[in-house]
Amino acid sequence: MTAPKAIGAIELSSIAIGYQIEDEMLKAASVELLIARTICSGKYLIVLGGSVSDVQAAIQVGLTAAPEAIIDHLIVPNVHEGVFPALGQSVVLDGQTPGALGVLETFSGTSILAAADAAAKAARVTLLRIHVAMALGGKGLLLMTGTVADVTAAMQAAAEEARTRGLLVSEVVISRPSRELLTEYL
């Protein structure tokens, strides 16, 4: 499959219905399954990548199949390419301590994807990690690095996206983070 152009997600209140919808979505369109798993507080999360039209088709099938179980959903067409490696936890810093570390926390795994895309499009930052819901009580966590100015601008865009969705928990910019702070992510 070629590099995805869009990302879509559905967060459900039912694990069983999550499995059912996941199957229907995968059969409906040519999409890549990026995440499908139970998440904290007994929910189920499905994240797909693919062409804009395929992601839209798959998400629409999921939304139609069980609207009573949908907690949140999103489609990000023309998603920033930095979202996928950060979501896959495969970003490695080059060994130098960045000028700043941005940390954004949201109340849902779905909303952190939209916030990460907004951050990456707003400024020249490296999306370091996108942690979606597992071991976070269903929350989303985004870590990004860059210059203080770029991280600040990216955090403002990401926080605004999460705030608009009513799901912002916190936003922090740390200037000149200590090497030890980044150790587990290098």
C-alpha cells in the first residue's frame, strides 16, 4: 500500500461492537489498519490510514453500523506525514537535545490525532510520540520537539484543535529539556 494520505479513527463504548465495526470497515474500503485495540475504561479504538476517499468510506460505514456506540470519531484528509511515524513510535532523535519539548494531553485518543496533525502543519516540529489511550486512562498524549518558537506555535495550534473539540487536558512547553527527561524516548 502507498503512503496513507488520510487518517481516520472511531472510538467506541463497546468492545464487541468495536470488533464488528472494524470488520465492516476493513471490508468496505482499501484501508490500512493502524490501531485496533481495547483501551482504558472498557472502550475500543480503531485507527485507519489510506486514500482520502477510502478512509472516508470506511469511517462512514463504521458510523452507520452502530451509532449508539460511537464516542468520538475523526477523519483528517491530507494528514501531515509526520503523524504516522510518531503514531508508530518509530521516531528517533539524532542525539542532540532539542531546544524545546512540547507535551499535549487530551481526554481522548481520537482527539490527539487531530491535534498532532494541527501541530505538524503549524510549525517546523518533529512529532516524537503520539500515544493513544493505552495505559493513559483513555487519554491521548503528544510529544514534539523543535525550537522554542516552533514548539510554542505548534502547541498553540494543537491545543486549539483539542480545545475546539472540548477535550484539552493540558499543554506544556519545556525550554531546553534535560537529557534525562528525553532518555526513554531516544
